[in-house]
Amino acid sequence: LLDLMASQPRPFAIAVLAELGVDGPRALANALMALCEVDQGSFKEAHRIVMHDLLESWLPGLKIPRREDYLAGGRWARQSFYDAVYSVAISILDLSESYTGLKLRLQQVRHHKERDPLPLPMELSKDFNHQPTSKLKSAIQSAIAKIGFADELGQKVIEDLRQKRTSAQDCSEAIAAYKDAFSACSQVLSIDKLAFQADWFKAFYRRNYDALMVKSIFDNLVDDVDSVRVWMEALRRGSMGVDLTDSDSLTRSPPSGSMLDSFDTAMTKMISPVPSPMPGSASNTQKPFFTCPEKQAEQELIDGIIEAIFFDETERDHIKCDPLVRLLISNEPGQYNFTIITAMGVITEGKKG
């Protein structure tokens, strides 16, 4: 919410605070005190936000009271901290009168009715092919051609990658061609915001999504980020039907220590090499793979990631043959503004749910 407020004009922040105080100045005063004293212990000192300064930047002319000034020895020790915050809350609600008046006038805005057909990209409109050559049409043709050219170059190097004759970062020509295709797709999207619904665009978008997911896990494994190596090793063995954990040790109370110690013991057992029944017959399944990525070849590590995180065999084979995945192309560095939307639920009937 703070990111959204900071990215909008000042009246937006005032409107948000007014919504927090919709039940009156006391509700807003309580919200302001909670906001100013929000726990930021999880952040480094340099990354913590001075909430008083942030609020004052949105509320010119108003000073947000600081609790320490009203404690014993403070400059306003004889006065009430709550009364000071309450006074600021009243001033904020006064500033929000124009927003409140607008909200009372505009209750609902509908640009389309529910029975209206879903909007489609211009490319799928009936008269698109009958129109004279347009900027959008030429942009689409250019994007499709550049995707095809990049795939052609990618297919030429994919065998060298698999045979370890070269590495992904050495395939500069193919990587540059794909980045050129990315730019061409961005150009199409800037002309028609619904272009992502076209089949060719969706297909290329999905390939990029899968490629970036593999690339992200690859980087985290190599850089040993958090517990990704342990997680991926457990996922790999689980996908192969290997169960090396002692489930009883996770459910019963340990004689000493904590349940976390029991979990760590089980995870250590899972990722450690398991002796085979017969000397010299240890299978690849039982040998640690993701816990020591530096011992694996680049493309073998990619294959292992794909095997672990994708369920459908046909999809796995398709992704393994995609040069976009093999080339490990990163996003361009920079600031990205995006929204994450999640959908969660509980499945009560297993696979039938």
C-alpha cells in the first residue's frame, strides 16, 4: 500500500488516509499511531522507512507527533500524545473533503456492461486483414519474423550446448537475436495492449515464462541462495518416487531439542548419499545432485531442474528442446514496476477437488 501511495500524486495519499478514517477521526488517529510504530525489525537499518517523514511529505503543513516527545523528559511531556495525533487526524479529514465529495457523487463507473463481448486484440478483428498496411500490422510481422530468426539461430547452437562444446554465455549471436525479438514484441504491445491474447504472442510469452523460471532456479542453485539446493534435491527425489525421510521422526515429539532439529536431521538424511545394497551399484537417484551444482555441467543442471519442476513428460521434452531455455537469458537490469496476483484455496478432495 505504501508503494502504491508513493507512486501516485499527493491527493491519492490523502484519499487513502481518509478511507482509513471513514469511521471518524478516532479511527484515523488509531491508524496513524499504528502506522508510525509499525515493526520494521526485519529490515536493515538503511532500508527502514521513517514513517513520520513519509507521511509529512504527503501532508504539507502538518507535523506528525512523535511519541518520544511526549514521554518523560520530552519537549511536550505535559501534553497528551493521543490528543496531538487526534488533532492531526481531524486536519487530514478536512484536507480530504474534496475527495469525500467526489466519492459521494461518483459511486460506480462502468465502461462496459457484463453482457458485452470480451475485448480482443486488433489482430483478431474481422477487418484487420482488409485494412491497408498499418503500423500494427508491420510491427506484428516484424516480431514474428524476429522470433523465427532467433529460434533458427538457437537451434544451431543447441547441439553444441548439449555436447558441452560451448556454454550459454558464449552464444552471443543467438542471445542478441532473442533480445531483439523481445523488443519487437514490446513494440507490438505498446501499439495494442491486448496483443498478448494473440496465439503467437501467448506461445512466445509462455516460453519466456518457463525459461525465466528455469533461469531463476539455476542462478539460485549456483549462488546457493537460502535453502534452494536442499529444496530442489528433495523435489528431485520426490519426483522420482524416492522416499528417504523418516516420517515418524517428524510426527513424534523428540526426546530433546526442538522439532526443528528433527526436521534438519531428516533433511540431512534426504540430501546425503545413500549406500546401495550392493557395492558399486549406487544409482544416480541416490547420489546428491542439486546439493553440489558446481560438479554438474551447465546443461545437465538445466535438465535436472526441468525434470524436477515439470510434471508432464511431453512438456518436459518440449522445454528441453527450446533454445530459449538452454541459453539462460536474464532480464535486463533495471527498476521493474509490476503487480503480483495470487489465487489460493484448499483442495479437500485430493485430485478430485
